[in-house]
Amino acid sequence: KPAVLFLHDFLIDGTFGWNMQIEFFTKESNAFIPNLVFFDGLSLTLTEKTEAFQADCM
């Protein structure tokens, strides 16, 4: 199956924002719905909280 990556906005976790789409896309693809870094209680310095760091993690 092809892979689909769902990325959430900066307000809430991954599955909440995509709950209506997940069922549809998982029928034909492997869906990956990670939480962005810092949405899991992880605390790093402010200099590490950049878009580039998030992109590298994904």
C-alpha cells in the first residue's frame, strides 16, 4: 500500500485533527499520523523549536 503522512496543526494532537479522514485513507494506504515534537510533553530549549527541526523529525 502507498504511504500517506498526516501532519497536524499547532493547536492539538495528530489524530484529533484528522479523525474524519483516517478511516477513508487507511482503506487504500498506510497512514502515518505522528504527533509533532513538543506535543508529547517533551521539553527542549526554544532555539530547537523551529520548522526545520520539525521537518527533520518527520
